[in-house]
Amino acid sequence: MVLRIRFHGRGGQGVKTASRIVGTAAFLVGYQVQDSPVYGAERRGAAVVAFTRFGEEAILERGVIEHPDLIVVGDETLLANPAAGVMVGQETATAIFLNAESAQPLVEQYALSPSTIAWDLTRRTQAIVGVASALSVGLAAATARLVGLIPEAQLLSAVRRELMELHLPEGAIAKNLDLASEVFNALPSLEFPLRDGQETPQKISSVLYEGLLRGSPSILNTGNAEQRQTGAWRLERPEVNFEQCTRCGLCFLQCPDGAITLDQNGYPIIDYDHCKGCMLCQTLCPVQAILSKQEVRSW
Amino acid sequence: MKVKREFYRSFKDLPSEEYLSPGSPLCAGCGGLTTLRQMHKVLGDNVVIVDAAGCMTLLAIYPFTPLRSSWLYTTMGSPSAGAQGLRDALDVLLAKHRMSADDNLQVLVLAGDGSTYGMGLSATSAAIHRGLDFWYLCYDNEAYGNTGFQLSEASPFGSATATSPQGTQQTKKNIFEIWRAHQPPYVATVSAHEPIDLAEKVRRAMTMTGPKLFLALAVCPTGWGFDPALSDEIARLAIETGVWPLKEAIAGQVRHTYIPRRLRPVREYLKLQRRFRHLFQPTLWGETLTYIQEQVNIYWQSVAKAEGAKQPTLA
Ligand SMILES: Cc1ncc(C[n+]2csc(CCOP(=O)(O)OP(=O)(O)O)c2C)c(N)n1
Ligand code: SF4
Ligand code: SF4
Ligand code: SF4
């Protein structure tokens, strides 16, 4: 048997680390394990996918998991983005885990399988670890518990190992271990009807040679990246307090993305369709006129 | 000490036009993007960028681009060769009157440090030697950012990368001096944290024909391992600790455009970044930290001597 888990999140949320922790924990239990992230043009905030497979025999499957047993979603806003492929293969999945306050509205809105479990990892991660976006350990703990094949002890040693490898300070590791225990004990274990056999890898498709004009397409438009709404990357939302703002223009100059413009009176206007929520404008504002709002709550 | 400003006295004087739209796929808080945005404002509209494979390549991926200027993508080794081809093509069109002088473009190479300090250096050296009329912006994030932060010849001593997890023993190549040894009309270091200094330098170089080379410290939250909210703060500390000197060389003559009155300890800069975390814990690598500090001190002592300026109080 092979158990297939697919993790979805945004770059910076620790989805890759979550898949590794689950892999290491399963390995410590004695399973054969494979884990891998998709590498490509992913960036902090952009959609990221990672995979963990484990089972009793050698795992000969390779590549992306198209038919997962469990789909783990670190960021519910990805459901609205078809390109993120969160729902791919949900028909065969036994369960979906969502980092969200409650499953019901999302199940209805996105026609998710009724066996969708939601738990507010962001809130607990913020409370225990102090960083709302450091979701790796919470996601791994939820996964370990839901699949039911990984005991808490192995989960905790895997968390410790992986975080030590990332050179996390001891204090931060201790907080993450607390979080892992809490999540592990708060969730139920599910029954996974395990599918025997391994999937045949997809055939490698041959690359067709295209002439220069088609093979290396030209972009004839200018500035059309504006159509990509990077505002969905945001975990925090900067808001300008106009009463305090001195119109110094620093935030306008330093926003990497040019998501701040100045109005006729020189006040900064934030373009929320595109602001990625890096929050450097908040840090640099000399008079603390930029406030941060937790974006998670407003979704 | 700051040099006297010629063109821009305050932020308000900086050009307000934008040549990059939002919506790019680069990381939140990317210092390289800020630098390009600021430099483009001064260069204006008529620019063609020749990009070397790296993070910035993600800017223009079919069918989207944030750029209002033109763009050509090359391999890591060949942006300067690409710049030569473009300059030649433009010059031919101009000479044959098939393009009006108003439509003439300035050619700008945009390359990371992996390309600039390493793979692309040979072609750049040749282009400078030929006196090619072009701009060059190296956004130096001190590693191969796009492929997962592997060591480059710009990675500073002691920094951890994907291929030097314990911290590298090699020192950062001095590309400023390598460029300067070619005797181009203009070489400068810049930082997005000092937008006026950056704009002044671009403006000063504008009247010059030939290679105009810019080296920008491009703070990289993803590779360096810090919260993107600290991007500008890290850039500021790089300057105030003296790790990133701001300088220019006009016709080979070096002058620093900012000499700090007193240097802040380099530790303040290093300790905020995951790539230096192993120097602080689990045990403190005191000797290494002292060595890094000494290198910075030696640099500024020599600056004071060479430029007859007041030496900063050392940390
Ligand atoms: C000759 C060559 N080797 C390898 C690659 C693969 N590659 C693409 S981007 C990149 C890293 C570039 O590093 P750097 O120049 O520092 O730019 P950054 O990614 O940091 O922006 C590599 C190795 C390539 N495109 N060309
Ligand atoms: S940095 Fe602060 S004070 Fe300055 S313009 Fe922005 S919000 Fe206003
Ligand atoms: S948080 Fe501020 S600096 Fe960052 S993208 Fe948004 S507006 Fe720009
Ligand atoms: S990896 Fe670093 S340089 Fe590359 S896009 Fe991200 S922040 Fe910018």
C-alpha cells in the first residue's frame, strides 16, 4: 500500500517543510518514504505544492500526486485559484484538511467533498509560535494525526530534526513542539481505505519543436502584469492612518511592487489588488502611520 | 558625510513616473525589484532591458510583463553579448534613418550576481573593453536566488547557502574593482535604501558614453532568511555597518558618496538573517564575527586614507 498526501500553500508558509516532517516521521515509524516539493518559479506568497508518499514497500511512483488520499491546504484562498490545482483528484481523496475557521461555507462554495475537516491553524500558530504564517509544523501535525499511522512521539522527533536542520533556535523549536502536540491531540484519526498497487508514471511527452515565433513567444503588451492580482498573496494588510501620515513619500519610494501611489495631495494610496503584504512600508514609516491588519480574518 | 547633491535634493524631486506595473511574480519584499523600479524612473521610457537568467527573468513570462519598456532574455553567460547585438542593431537602424533619434533606446543589462561575478563576466569584460555604450545593473543578492540560493562568487564570507550550509570560507569577489580595472567611464555601488544617492548616480552617468556599471545590494528576504517587513531595515543596516559602501568611480577616480560618522557593529546586520544564524547559535563563533568586523574596519581605514576623509569611528 502507498499513502499519498498532497500539500498546498503559499511560498513562505512552510508547505515544503510540512511534507518533509511528515516524511521523516513516517520514516521513523519504519515506512518507506518519498517527499518532494514542486520546484519552479515559486516565490514567497505564490502557490506551492509538495508531496509525501509512504508505505510498506519500496515506492516506485514518481512525480506529482494526481490521486491523493489526503489533500492538506494551508491557505484557503488557494481554493479560489484554479491554477493552484487544489481540487485535482479530490474524487479519490478520503479527506481534505483545510486551515480555516470552519469547513461548511467553503465546502458549499467550492463543492468540496463532505469529509473536509477545518481547523484554525493560523490562530493557534500565531498564539503559540508567534508567527501566523509559520504553518509547517501545524500542517505536519494535522496530517500525522489524520492519517492515523504516525504516533505522536515520531511526529515530535521529526519536527525537532527538521527544525534543527533549518537552524531554528531552541526556543522556537520548543514552541513548535507545543503546537505539534496541541494540533495532534485536537484532531481525529480517519480511516483510509488504502489502495493497493502503485500508479504507473505518466509517459514522458516528447517536446515538439516549434519555429522561433511560436517556440519563444513574444509579449507585445506592456505593463499587463497588472492583470495578475498578487493581492491574494497577502497575509497581513497595511492600512494608512491619514491623520498621522506626514506625506513624506518614503513608503511610495520603497514599495518593491509599486503598489503605492500618491494622490494629488501626496497621500499614499495602497493598491490592494496587488499589494503582496510584505509590510516593509509599515516597518519603515517614520511616524508609524501604517497599521497592520490580519488578512486571514477578512477572507 | 554625504556628497553634495547635484540633481535631486529631496524625495519630492525624484521622478514620479512608474515603468513597472505591479503584479509581478517576484517575492514580496524583493530588494532587487525595488532597485530596478527606482533606477528605471531615472532612466525614463526609452529602455531595452537585456536580462540574464535569474530571479528577474520571472518578470516577463508569457503572456504577462510588468514592464513598460522592452525586454530581451538571454542565458546567464551572455547578457552583455546580447547588449552588444542590440546596440549594433539600433545603431544600424539609426544610421539608415529607419528609426528616428527620438525612438532610440538605452540598452540596460539586468543580471544577478551569479551571472555578473561568474558566468557572464567574460562577455562583460569584452563589452567594457570594446567601450560598448550600455548600462549594467547587477542586483546582487549574494547567491543564485532563482534556483534555490546556491553559493555564488558574491556570497559573503561565513554566509550559509544551499551549497554551503555551514557557511562559506570563500570571500566575496570584488567586482567593483574588477570593473574599474577595465577603465569604464562610470562604476557605482547603490542601494534601494538610498534612492536619492541612486538617482544622482544614474543622472550623473547619463551624459557619459560607454559602459555605465551599477552594483546594487539587493536584499533578499527569501534567500537571506528574514521577514520581508525588514527589507528596508536590512538594507539600511548594510550601509550603517559599513558592509555595503556607497561609492562611484568616474573615469577610474573613486569617491565614496557616503561615509558613516560611526560604524554600527556588523553583528547588528548579520544577526537578523538566517544565512548567518550559525554564527550566533548554538554557539557563538566569536572569532569569525571578529574577523568579519575587522575586514569592514580595514576597508574604512583605507577609504579615509585614500580620500583624505574623516575616518568613521570603528565598531
Ligand atoms: C549557463 C546556465 N547555467 C545554469 C542556468 C540555470 N539558472 C537559471 S537562473 C540561475 C541562477 C542565477 O543566479 P544569479 O545570477 O545570482 O541571479 P538570481 O537568481 O540570484 O537572481 C541558474 C543557475 C542557466 N540559466 N544558464
Ligand atoms: S511613510 Fe508613513 S508618513 Fe511617509 S508617506 Fe508613507 S504613510 Fe505617510
Ligand atoms: S505591504 Fe506595503 S510595501 Fe509591501 S507590497 Fe504592500 S504596499 Fe507595498
Ligand atoms: S529570491 Fe530574493 S532576489 Fe529572488 S525574487 Fe525572491 S527576494 Fe527577490
